[in-house]
Amino acid sequence: MQDTVKETKIQHDVRCNSPKAWLLAARPKTLTGAAVPVMIGLALAYNDVTLYEDKAFSWVAAALCMLFAMIMQIDANFVNDFFDYAKGTDDTEHRLGPRRACAQGWVSIDRMKHAIALTTCVACLVGLPLVLYGGLEMILIGMLCVIFCFLYTTHLSYIGLGDMLVVVFFGIVPVCTIYYIQYHTVTFPVFWASLACGIVIDALLIVNNFRDRDTDKTAGKNTIVVRIGAEKSLMLYLATGWLAYLMGILFWSEGHVLAFVLPTIYVVLHTFTYLKMKRINRGKALNLCLGETARNIFIYGLTLTLGLLI
């Protein structure tokens, strides 16, 4: 009830196309999902400085990677906002998740189109100098990021491929690319860490789709949760956290004991969120679990990063 009152107040307070409207459309809370892969990739690269004595760690490239990831996340949020509204997925009457800018009239459709074009161009301009550090292959990777940013919302999330894209583009691609930019190679531990990162972040999509399973099914959006059902989805959510955590044994075996020990904080919090998610089961209250999952993901990224660097 309090959440509904709060949302109603926000809705009345937001003027169309105002700075507050754009801040809500950008969804700043989602930026942790973009930051975590960059943090892990940079920690892995910085940790291996002594292995590549002929190459210096580039802080400029590191900053560009972080900035590119942040802008692309905002771009993805704009794309999601616009196309879900266009498809009629953001039904304001039955929507359980946080309100969306286009559906609420906070941002006009024409302005959102312009914003999508602008953020896409800015992301490309920010990412272009990475060619100097990683070679021309960075252009291909950047193009794939932009293409799948659009394909996720417009098509792939509707046929149950959203989770795979999260693992690839929030795990494997950013972590491995960031490491490659520094040393022009990718080691097995780096790939392993990128896979664990993607699995951790996928938990955010699982809880989001778990909350929306009924409306998604009605709208013909066949997410993994819709396909396998609520009970198995809960187990999948729990499994993502524990699998990623146990994958950290590899770091322990390589002498980074804290890279396995510190993320214990994450897996404990993840388990508590799972229990809350199981207890709530349905409704807007699951947004609490969404917020906790975002927090847990950041804690995983922070603890793993510290464990690799210490």
C-alpha cells in the first residue's frame, strides 16, 4: 500500500520531459549491473600486471570501458522503455514493476526516440578510442553490443533468450574484452570469472521475470520463468548465486583465497533474498527482492574485486 502511494505521488510530481523524468527513465539503480563486469575485468587485468611486464596497465582504457558500459546500460533502459510501451507490454493498470517513463507520460515518444539515437551515438563515440588499445576488433564488439541492445527488447526476450544474453553481454563479453584491451589475450581464469559474473547478474532478470510471470504469459512473452514455472524458477534463482560462488574455488586454487572467501557475504545474502522471494511469491512486494538482488550483485562484484586485488 505504501509503495502504491509513493508511486502515485511520484507520478503526479513528474513533469513531462523534465530532468526528473529523464533521471527516472535512465534507471540509475540498474547501473550496478553495468559496473560489476567492468570492476571484475579490471581487477583481473590489474592483478596480472606482473605477468606482462612489457605492457603497462592503461587507466585511460579502464575509464573508457566503465563509461561505455554505463552509457550502454542507460541506452538499453531507454530502448526497453520505448519498445515495451510500443508493444503494449507496459500496461500501467496491471504492471507490477517500477513505472516506466513512456507509459506514464513522463517522457514523450518523440523525445525518447531522440534520446535513444543520442545515447547510442555517444556510447559509440566513447567506445571508439578503445580501438587504440584493443585493435579494430573493438568495433565489431561495440556493434554487437548495440545490435543486441535492441534485439533483446524487441525480440529475443520474448522467446526466452534473455537469460543467455545476460550471461553473454553482462559477463563474458565485458569481462573478457576489458582484459583483452589491456593484454591482447584472454586466459581461462578470465573466461571462468566472466561466466560467473554473467550468472550472478542473470539472477536480476530471473527475479524480474518471476514477478511478471503472469502478465508476461498473457502478453505472449515466453521467458524462462514462464517456460519452466514458478517453483523451478525459484530453484534456478538460488542456483545462480551458489553456482557462481562455488566457481570461485578456481581462484582459491590459484592462490587468491580471499577471492573465494569474501564472496561468502554475497551468497549468504543471496540465500536470504531467495527465502524472501519464495515467501512473497507474487505481487509488487517482489520489487523488494529485485532491489536486494541488485544490492547482492554489487556486493559480489565488490568482494570478488577486493579478493583478486588484495
